[in-house]
Amino acid sequence: MTTTLTTFPTEAADRLRRGGLVGFPTETVYGLGADAFQPEAVKRIFEAKGRPADNPLIVHVRRREQIGQVAATIPAAAEPLLERFLPGPLTIILPRHPELPSVITAGLDTVGVRMPGLPLTQRFLAACDTPVPAPSANRSGRPSPTTWEAVQDDLGGRIDCILQGGQTEAGVESTVVDCTTEPVEVLRPGAVSVEALRDVLGAVRTESSTEASALRSPGTRHRHYAPAAEVRLVEDPSETEPGPKHAYIGLDAPAPPDAFGAVFVEPDLEAYAHDLFHVFRTCDEKGFEIIYAQTVPPTGLGRALNDRLRRAAAR
Ligand code: AMP
Ligand code: MG
């Protein structure tokens, strides 16, 4: 299959409406979408990625009214979140609409809904004029793609089209919040901080590592975000060992920096998150063997960063 590259959201949407798979940018990472109401096309998303069938897809919508096509009801706790964070990098878990194809939700009775904020994504979704289930547009297990080139590297020849946008802003995925429980629970930390959710809702549970929530969010069980190089976590750069095939990423600089193959010193958490997956992929292209990654304070965006770092380091 030839993968068409386009900068026109209408052309990409046309491919999707004709049953195609389309890689597209959002403010978090690139997604791989299909028409929610063409189950055969949705099945091909799992095949193209090598994604386990038990891992549900987040459905992307353009307008508030489209939520009614995918969710049966909107629980009271979800209202203030919709009001405050949509459009934006937040995924809200709601009761599933009975007519939504079950391949999307991996048989669960809930559905994850997200309304992206990036203008190019909004133009694409408006032209699709249908809800678009889309996981990240990488081969399963690999770092999420933050550029269209990364989508092409992973899925070129396996999908119909890539909508070419710039490098994504956030660099980490959306925060996933289960609004079917009381209080609501964060199933995956992400670009919207837990602190910001608490400002709006008060009580928010965060035991995302508990067995119960791992069951409710199957994706968090799988190995994720990993480059080919071995990722070693350090709290302090002094714990690293320099070498020409060793790379380093963190907030504090290692010494001596010249003794590493590459060093990425990030000015703040936002820059660290923005760069992380791109750095992983760049290190693989250069054939590095070890990537030292500094863990960060677990507040704000730091929670999501540490989560991605831990999963990338898990062998
Ligand atoms: P990605 O594969 O990068 O798109 O990430 C999607 C994440 O959202 C995975 O961790 C999924 O398990 C999770 N998710 C999607 N739908 C649901 C749902 N209905 N209930 C719980 N988690 C979900
Ligand atoms: Mg993913």
C-alpha cells in the first residue's frame, strides 16, 4: 500500500471517509484514525499497529454534540471537566453508547472521548464529520510519534494517508480520567495535571497503579514508549556512565557532557515532555545503546513524565 502524504485536512478526511486509515497530528502526539462507524476500518488500526485487541481506542470528536453519538450519558462529574478542559489534552471515560461498534472499546461498557485543541486537528475532524477512534500512530510498544516523519517510519506502507503537521506541542499523551466512578479517577497521567483537575473537581483519585484501575484501563498494562536502546533511570546525573554510545536526557547537566554521544539538557518539564519521544527515536537512529533519563519531581507534568520514563525503562 502507498501511504499518501498531504497537508490538506480535507484530503486526509476524504481518505478516512472512504474507509482508510489516516495518521494525523494533535496537540499531544500523532494519532491513527478511522471512521468510528466502519468497524472493518477500525479493525485495521489494530492490525497496522500490532495493537492487542483488548486495548480500547480513544474516540476523537470535533463538536460537543458528537459525544452523544459515542456515549450513552454524561455523568454529572464530567460536566465541569468538559466545560474547563475541552477542547484540550484530556480524555474522559463515559458510559458507552449501545450503537458504538464494540471493536473500538475492546468490549468494555465505557468509552474514552477526547476533543483535540489543535486547529489543524479540528479542521480534519470537521471534514471527517464522524467520530474518529485513534490510538497513537506508532507500532505498538514504540515511543509515541511527535512528528509526521515518525508516523511514516513506523507505519509507512501500512496506512492510507498521513496528514502532515508540525512537531506536536505537548509531546506526552492526554490525561485519561474515568468519570463513571465517584470520585473520578485518573487512569493515565498526561498533559493535564492532577492539580488542575483537583482545582476544578476537588476530589480526584490517582491510584493508577492499583489492580482495579489497570483492569479498567487495559493499555496501562502493556509495555510502552520504549526505544530500542536500553533506558536507565537516574535521579542525579552523577549516576551515569559516559560513553560514545550513551545518551543523556534530563533537567540537570551531566559531567563531562562531551563524553556522551548526545546530551539533552531540558530547561523545564514542558520542554522535557515535548522532546522526550523525539529524543528516544533520534537515539535509535544514531544506534545508541543506553539512554540515561533523569526522573523529575512528581508534581504537575512531572507525574506524566515519570510514568512514561518508568514504562520506557521496564524490560
Ligand atoms: P493510546 O493507545 O496511546 O491511544 O492510549 C489510549 C489509552 O486510553 C490506553 O491506555 C487505553 O487503555 C485507555 N483507554 C481507552 N479507552 C478506555 C476505556 N473505555 N476505559 C479505560 N481506558 C481506556
Ligand atoms: Mg499509545
